[in-house]
Amino acid sequence: MADKKPTKGSKQKGAPVSAGAGSRSLSSHLPPVVEPGYTMATVADKISEVVLTQNTPRGWYIGLAFSFALTMLLLVSITWLLVRGVGIWGINVPVAWAFAIINFVWWIGIGHAGTLISAILLLLRQDWRTSINRFAEAMTLFAVACAGLYPLLHMGRPWLAYWLFPYPNTMGMWPQFRSPLVWDVFAVTTYLLVSLMFWYIGLIPDLATLRDRSPSRTGRIVYGLLAMGWRGSARHWHRYEMTYLLLAGLSTPLVVSVHTIVSFDFAVAQVPGWHATVFPPYFVAGAVYAGFAMVVILAIPLRRFYGLQDFVTMRHLDHMARIMLATGLFVAYGYMIETFMAWYSGSVYESSLMNNRFTGPYAILYWSLLLFNVLIPQGLWFARVRSSTTALFMIAISVSIGMWLERFIIVVVSLHRDFLPSSWGMYYPTFWDWSMYLGSIGLFFSLLFLFLRFLPMISIFEMRTLLPESEVKEDLG
Amino acid sequence: MNPGEAYLLPRDSPLEQMATFAGVCGLVGFVVCGAMAVATPAAVAESYLFAFLFWSGIPLGSLAILMLQHITGGAWGAVLRRILEAATRTLPLLAILFLPILFSTGLLFEWARPEVVEHDLVLQHKRAYLNVPFFAFRAVLYFVVWIVLSHFLSEWSRRQDRAPESIGLRLENISRGGLLLFVLTMTFASIDWAMSLEPHWYSTMYGILFIGGQVLSALAFVIPVTAVLAARPPMLEVMTADRFQDLGKLLLAFVMVWAYFSFSQFLIIWSADLPEETPWYLRRLSQGWQWAAIALIILHFMLPFVLLLSRDLKRSRRWLMAVAAVVLAMRAIDLSWLVLPAFDRGGLLWVPSDFAAFLGVGGLWFYYYVRQLRSAPMLPLNDESLPEMRGLQP
């Protein structure tokens, strides 16, 4: 039944382009959102086939096995960490924050593209978002899950994590509400919950489609339970659309707030290199930058492997490349203004920090950061680069590395030489630092492979609204 | 008859009467400023700087919105385009109005007084950047960049009126590089003209906070202008409730951006509590300026934020115009709060020369603005999105 009447979004077709909506001037010289020749039924076939097929492709097994092996490495690392304590990492005074915080910020930043695509682009009526929002949202969830591990483990006694919450207790303990680290607890928890709800609610009509199409009894039962009795009636759709829009409104501030608070973790301190007023918008831009890079990294192989080039078209890649270019330029602006102000401030601490970045023991990383995050992505100015999947993929990889280096520079390079030269020191990652990092990448991809196999990676019902036959001929006069 | 003629600013438009009135106010303001400058040149220079920074924010913010619109598209852009272009075409006038500031650096800026710099190690360090010849050179550079950009944007757009050629891609391309150049030049212009008034203080947020404020000023200015024009044809035909709603959304977005930048900068400086940073806020939160700060929180953020959430309000021409007018007035308070506490005024917030300079610069600027608005059809006649917009008209 859910198969028959997808009306969601169709009335938006005739609506005027809202403020900031950008597809008009672009649409004239860009390929379409869905390649021609599809009908309501073939769209559903094409997307649900990946899930309902009995022959799982061999590539999927290989990919999952590899990521699962890395997940096991993560479990070993966590076990060893709990046995021995955080001393197995390379952290020590003065660098007491290192990989755990770098990876936390890196992962949580990656999640931002999913929220931006699902919430802001929905509110701006950018219908091209439809074919990438589902897996971008899934990416957000998995990235936030990976991110959440690190602060918990970094505390040393993760079983006492509930102490972070303000609850009445006999120990006379209460969180320090002036600390952004406490705000982080709430920001990230909210982010995870809202993203999860948004993703799940978006899935419901598709879960019903899978329930109706599943050839196996188990499939019908499992998808049936998850679909929560969805019948696709007009009333269902009405409430569904209301909920979805409300959740989009609720998620929109989260795109900005989460990374703003993450930036406060650093910026409210006095350490040169952390204390910069430009941090909040610069962190948010960096997060969106890294997030879109990850969406591109995932989208390019996926569309080829599953033959989805007709749904995730070159137009999507082009739009994402443009967003990467814009946010990347803002990140570069952040580097520029920080360097200028370090000199302009006339403060010996600020300028020696900047000297240390350019010429200190970690200078090679700062120069690599400029290469990966600023220089290489300038290729995105050229339409030829944006229309080559290979070039785009390479640039996205470069941005991912660059954004990781950026967090390394901010966290480690600022800490290792602060005000007193007598307390300077160096930080070197240990085996367990690297194993945790690689392990979290394994966890991310394991979850992603499971998602690809068991849930539709593209929203079936929303894709149908992009078809010409779903256009509602309204009498506007 | 030239087909564009019906689209010109009507001779009896209220804007024309306002322009005449503004021109007279401008002249009077300048005469009063000149007279006051004989007795208290420093006070007049301070007032003039504030007035210049406020009024120049409108054309500069318009330049940013114009380029942003060429890059992102959207129907709201075509209706605003000429109104924004007319604002950017006033930049040559502002370059001339900048001259008094250039010639009173010694009165305005501590770093331009050798006797101060002599005893100040930090200012000696900054002398490589903060010195009068380099300051003048940079100002020339900024104006050249802005005037060249605004010239091409408006000339190409006007050429399209005469010959229906597709010029969208060209405008889009110049806007990409142009926006980048604008953000860079404006960042340094804000450091030069406003931040360096307190030469020991620095904040990496300052440039974009200033630019965000300019964009907001520009929006809060063009919304009332558009609303006045929308009372009669030709703008009446295209300024539907949907278009006003688009403008209202933009205004809401930039009110939030401004609040986000301002609050972030404040929180970070307040938390770290460093002796080289807090004096800037201490001066702005004492001696009466704290009332201006509270007014900014309530009237520059809370009130417009709450009102602009309403869909009905955004779709109403009069209400949106009223909210925009409040925001524009608060932009002036914000600029005075940014600039004037840098000077020692013995507990006075605003002095008579502030009002004279504000009227003087503003009056002349507005007169010139309406002249620019008059010089071309109010809508881009051959724009691709224009027929479509009329089609949506109920």
C-alpha cells in the first residue's frame, strides 16, 4: 500500500524558490537530479533490490570483513585501555589532550554534513538533497557514535560517565556549568538523539515498502515491526510531513551549536592557539567541509559499485564540491586571520606559537595541513575537476587528511609549548593511539556496510517525488 | 518609446521627495560639522568616523549580498538587484567622503601620534602595519577593488537590459572571485578603520562580525526601500507576499548571524578574562554604554528575532518594513557602540556633532543613492527569472 501513493514533497514543486535557494541559476547548465527513463516502480525496484536480494555481492563481504577486523582491533584497544589506563597512550603533561580529542573533533565534524543535508537543505527546498540524505544521515549517526567513544574513554573511568549529568547524589557533586565541556555532554547527546530520530522517521515509509516487498517471512516481520504499522494513508502522510519538518527545524540549530560548543572547549581557555574569537564559525565551517568530503568519499564508490549513477548524479557531486570549496575558503580565512593577528597582537606568546607552527618540531604537519586543506582543494574552482570523479575523490581524501591535521595542530602544537619553556615537551602517538583511531574507522565502516545491506540507502519515496510523473498540475491562477 | 521607460523610478515616487529632503539635511549637516570643527576638531572627526562607518556599511553590505545572490541564485535576487546595484554605485561618493578621515588620522588614531608611539613598545611593533602612508595606500586599494567590482556588476547587468544576452554566468564568475576579494579587503578595512582605534586590542572574529553587520545594515535598508517602491507599479507586480517572505527570512538569518558572532566573541573574551582583551568590553559596559549594550541585546536581536519568526509578519509589507526600520536604527546604535567608546567623552554617549555628522553623511549619501536608483530600470528587464516570477503572480 505504501507503494502506491507517495505524495510527500510533491506540493513543494510549484512553490516558489525560497530565500537562499540556489538551484535556479545552476540548473540551467547542469545535469538533472534523476536521469530520465524511470517510473515509480523502477525507482523502488532499483533501490530496494540492494536490500532484498538473496545474492549479497562478494565485495560487500570483503569490505565488511576488513572493517570488522578493524573493529576487533578497537575492542582489543579498549580492553587494554581499561586494564592499564590512559597511560598506554602517548599523553602526558604538558600534552594531556591528544588523539582522543583530535579524533573526537574529527568524527563529530564529519557528522555535520549529514545534518546540514537533511535539515537545512530540506528547509531551503533544495530537492537535489533527496538522493544523498539517507546515507549522509546514516554517516552522521555512525560518526557521532565513533566520536562519542573518545571523551568517554579519555576520562579513564568510563563506568563513571554518568557523573557528567546533573543528578541529585549523596557525594555533593554537581557539574561545573561554566565549563563548555559540560555543555558538550548535552550538545552531543542531543545531537545523537535528534539525528537518530530524524533518520528513523525518514526511514519509516521505506521500511513499509520493504515490508510489502520482502520475499522472506523474517524480512516481513522485522521490517513490519520497524515500520510501526505504516499504511500510507493520507492522514499518515499528513502527520509524517509535519513531524519531518518540525524535526528539520529542531536539527537546524544543531548544525551550528554542536561544533560551536566544541570550539568553546578550546577557545575559552587562555592557551595561545586555542583562545581565538574566530573559532566558533571557523570550526563550524571546518566541520561542514570535512563532512562533505566524507560524503563525497562514500558517494563516489557507492554509486559505481551499486550502479546508482542515475540517482546520485554528477550534479550532486558538483553541488557538494561547491559547498566544499566555499567552506574550505572560510577555513583558509581562519588560518590567515589567526596568523595575521598573532603578529598584530604584539603578544610574545601569540607570535611564538605561530613561529612554532611554521618552524617548530611539528612544522612539517602545519605545512602539510596548508597543502592538503588549502592548496589542493583550490582545484575545485575548475568545472573540469568537479566533473571528474577521480579528481573529486582525491581532493575529498586530501580534505579529510587536512582536517585531521588541523585538529592535531590545534590540540597538540598549542599544548606542547605554552607559557613556561621549562615545562615544554613533545608528544608522540603510541601503538594504542593509532590502533584506537584505525579501530574507530573500522567501526564506522562496519556500521556503514550493515546499513547498506539491510536498509535502503536512498530514500525510495522521496526519489519518486523527483520523477516527472509525480509533478502535480496545480491551477495556480 | 523605450520599453524600459515604464520601469524607471516614477517622478512622483515618495523616494524622490525624501531624496530632496535628505540632500538639504546633508548640506545642513556638513555646514554644522564644519562650524563645530573649528572649535572641537577631534570631536567632529570622531563623529564623522562613526557616521561614515554606518553609512558605508549599506553599500558595502549590498555589494556582498549582490555577489552572494549571483552565486546562489533565487528569485528574491532579481527583484532586489537594481536596488542593491544602486547602493553599490554610491561607492565612488563614499571614496570622496573618506577623505576627511584620511586627513584626520592624527586626531582619531593613537598609532598615528608619534609622541604616543614613542612610549609604547606594542605600537612600535605594529608600526610596520599601522602607519599613515600604508593606511592611506590600503584605503585606496580597498576602494579600487570595491568600485571596480561594483562597476562591472552593475554595467553588465544594465547591458542586458539593452540586448537580451545571457550574462548570468559572467556575473556568477566575477562574483565568486569578487566575494573572496571583498571579504579579505573588508576584513582589513574593519581592522584599519575601527579596530585600530584601540590599537592594543585584537580579535580574530572582528572582520567577519563587521561584515555580518554590514550585510544586515544593507538588508535593513533595502527592505524599506523595496517596500516603498512596491506600493505602485512596476515593483507592485513582482513584490508578492512570497518575495517579502524571502526578504524576511534573509533578515532573520542575518539577525541570527550577527547575534551568533557577537555573542561568541563576548563569551570567549569574558571566559578567558585576559588583561589585554577585557578593556575593550569594560569600556563598552560602563559609563552609560551598558544601556546601549542592553538595548542591542533586546532590540537588535530578541525583538526582531521573535517577530520575524512569524510567517504572517514576513508576508506583510508594512510590518516587515517596520521591523527592518528598527534593525536599521539599531545598526546605528551598534556602530556607535563599537566606535565611540574608544574615545574619552567624559561619560557622554552621544554628542551633538554625532547627530550632525550622521545627518550630513547620510543625507548626501541618500540623495546620491536615489539618483543612482533613477538611472536604470528598477527591474533587470531581460533576466531569466523575471517572466517566471510574474507567472507566479496571483
